[in-house]
Amino acid sequence: MTALERWLFWITGAGTTVTGLVYFWMKYLMDGSDPYSAVHHPWQPLVLKLHILVAPLLVFALGMFTVRHLAPQLALRVAVARRSGLTTALVAGPMVVTGYLIQVLTDERWLRGVAWGHIGVGVVFAAAVVVHRIVGRGNGGGDC
């Protein structure tokens, strides 16, 4: 992988993770001043828009990463950081699919369930990427 490809993955991953966590904090952990408003912080809509704008760039980076990093590592049967890498790869699909479903679902029960699923796999994805980076670098794991 080139340095540009790695940087694209890390920047879009960090941007998506940070905006997702900040949005979660604003939506679920803050109390709004207006009990009838779904917005608990004035920046909440902006943070959501930033999350929705940067996430497709992460999807693009994931595609490049799959071709340039994941596929060669699987073909060579590289053992270093394999568990964290496979965890990252396995939760990436559900994270992307649930992210898109959140934008199109209208039934409140389905939306709530998919949103919590998205939050869960998003947190697992972010944690697995960090663990993969640490384990891969610590054991001579190539271009993580």
C-alpha cells in the first residue's frame, strides 16, 4: 500500500469515528434545553452531516484497503495480527450496510434497532483497527 492509501484510510476512519462518537454523545448522552426538540446541541445537525459526508470516503478507502492490503494478506496467509484484521474486515460490511439503512428506514422500531447495531459494529470496527495497528506494528506486521 502507498502512503497516500494508508493516510486516506486513517484520516477517513478517524473522521468517521470522531464524528460518530460526538454525534452519539450529543444525541444520547446530552439533555437538551427544549423537551420537545430532537436536537440536544446546536452543533448536532452539523456533526451528523459531517459524519454522513466523510463516511462514503471511508467506504472508498475500505475498498482500496481490501484490494491492496486484505486480499494479499489472506493470500499469503500472514499470521501477524490476523485476528484483529479479520475482525475489522468482518464488521466493516455490517457497519456500512447499517449506516445506509439508517438513512432510508422509516419505521421507528427498525430504525432504532439498526441505529444501535450501527453504533455497536462501529465501535468494534474502530477498536479492531486500533488493535490491528498496534499488534501489526509490534510484530513486524508490514503495512498496517
